[in-house]
Amino acid sequence: MRYLSLLAALLAAMPAVADLQLNYNGFYGRMKKLQQPQYSDITLAFALTGVHSGKTCRFYSLKLLSDQHDIVVDIAGNGELSLPYNEALKDSNAVLLLRQADNAEACQVEMRLRSRMRLPSSLDIATLQHYQQQFELLLDDMAGISKYWLPDVHGVIVEFTTAAAAVDIEAAQAGSTNCSGKRCYIQLNDNMPANSRWSFNERPAYLLPLLQSHAD
């Protein structure tokens, strides 16, 4: 199984203290990869969550600062940051500065590799394989020479805003699909029929890569 510590830098959470300061250049470099046309359907979202609870971070100030910039950063309900892709911020060595109350849970930055656009409630195998290929290509691109230690992308994780179960799954897909809570884990292989389809009782929030470590 290919595995590497870089995966933590790409997909996992980075620990932080109460007042968090991060260089914007790190965000910019990752966002720049996503500007390439072969990654048009996926994105790398950045979220602020509590170190222990995993809930959306609580803070009183979140800004991008440099000697030329003072920009308030918005945050969505799921904790994802609305970070601009801006070369001027990179060139001015801007920092993302988060300020919290002393008694607040320390926050961390979490990176989420996921689908970009809203998805229908019924997904065919061609669509899932397309996302699987984009996820794997981007992970390899970001990892560089370390890609040989990356875990394989075995399929996709379908994530919902509420608990959802797959319906109308044929026997050929049933053995490779496992739904639990707000997620359905789908392992993909070349032996699946070309007309394979997964239907759900609600539209997915997004797709995530199913890595070998998750599939084991």
C-alpha cells in the first residue's frame, strides 16, 4: 500500500494554537494547481475547525494582512474559508491571521479535496470514475516524487448533509458500496457493468476521494 506523510499536509488537519497565523503563499500554491483545466470539477477547500471537536471554529477576527492589505475573510456554515486567489497577496507575503478568545477551543486548518459543483441524486459509474481519476491525478501532481508513497484512490466517498442511504443498487454494486451516517463509500473497479448507477434519497453535498487506507 502506498502511503506518505505528505497526505497529512494535503488532506488532514494541521494543529494550531489559539491565535493562528499562516502564510498565504501556502494556500496560493495549492490553489494554483486547481487552475489547470484537468482539475475543472474538483477543488481543495480550506476549513477552520476545532482541534478536538471538529466543529466549525469560533473566533472574533479573521483577516488576510500584509503591508498593503487588510482583508476580512468570510467563512461558510461548514467552516470553509472564502480565500481569494490573488497573486498580489502572494507577492506581498500576506498572512492569514485568526484571533480567538482565550477560553475558545483552539482551531486548526483542514484541507478538503472534494468535488466542486452540486451533484444530482443519481450518479452513474462514468461520473464516479471521472472524479476518481481527477482526485488521483491531483494528489500525484501535488505530491511530486513522493507520489510513489501515496495511498491509491480506490473510489469515492459520497457525503451528504444528513444521513442518507443508497437505493436501487444492483447486486454488482452492492458488494462495493457501504453507507454509514452521512457517507457512502464506493469502491470502483473495472469489472463493474458500464450501466452501473447509484441513487440516493437526497442530493450529495460533494464527493471525496476514497483512499486505500479508508477502503481496507
